Amino acid sequence: MLLWINGPFGGGKTQTAYELRRRLPGSVVCDPEHVGFGLHRTLPPGLRADFQDLATWRQGVYEVLDLALRKHDGPVLVPMTLVEPAYFEEIVGRLRAAHGEERVRHFALLADRDTVLRRLTERGLGRGLRRESFAVRRLDACLEALAGPRFAHHVRTDELTVPQVADRVAELAGLRITPNTDGALRHRLRRIRVGLAHIRFD
């Protein structure tokens, strides 16, 4: 089964994916951003726009996830913001056509605007929202698009911890995950470690 975890930038997609990986034996995280970063690095800086607009990115992501679904025995976890309907159909729609809707599940993590802004500030490494300017510019459009029926299931995360969000996603997908036994300190350290591992410097 593939679980696409969608949401606005700063919505908790990556944290949720790695929490699921920790508690779902045999699962793997396949992050489409890495495909985009690789494409960006092959381009002159002045040509580096939104990599989702590159047909090469969309085709590459489809092929990688199709291969993972066919060859990997465990759940495939995909944390990625994807709000353009045509691009969504080009990747998620094609995967569903090839593997069936029961094997390709989609979840949009939603929260109030203020909640997402607070999360973006927390991950700004002391630079606040300046470091997250791209995410802030896209926030309202992301929230509006993802609230539509195309992007169900919707999971409200304002009052949930990351482990609770993972519990909810697994429940909706019909997957049984191991119990969360982390205390508050260990949970905080896990979040910091995942966050630091996904900082971009270019």
C-alpha cells in the first residue's frame, strides 16, 4: 500500500511519515522532493523555478513510486505537498489506475492558518518566517485547494500530536501500527532529529 501524505508546507507531512515508518514494520519513506532537488541541481540557479512544473519530475515520481509499489513488500510512505489538480491526477491518479484505489491512499493534513504559521516559525532556525517565505506565500492557496473533495481524506491536526496524526492516518488506511510508547522528551527529540535531517541548504 502507498500512503500519500499531503498538506501545506509546515503541515507535518514529513514528521508524520517518519512516525509511521517507526511504527509500521517494513515501511519505507519515498520522498519526491529528492527527485526535485536533483533536477534543480542540474539547472543554472536562474532557471530553478517550482520543480513540480517540470514534466520530468512528475514522470520520474510516478515511475519511482510505481516501482516501489510493485517491488517493495511493505507500506510506501510519501510526504509531499501536491495541490495542482492536473499534477495530482498525473501522479496519484495514474498510480490508482495502475494499482487500485485501495492500494493508493491519500491523506491531506490540514490545520488553521495560524497553526501552520506557528509551526513554520518553530522550524525557521531562529530566522522565523523569513526562512520559510516560499511556504508562507503558498500557504493560503494550499489550504484552499486541499480542503476540496479531490484531496480527501482530510485529517485535522490542530489539536493532535504527531503520534496521534499517525494513529489517525493508519486507522483510515486500515493499517495496524505499534503503540506509541514515547514520553514527551523522547517525542521532542525525535521531532528535532527528523527536522534537522530535512533542512535544505541550497
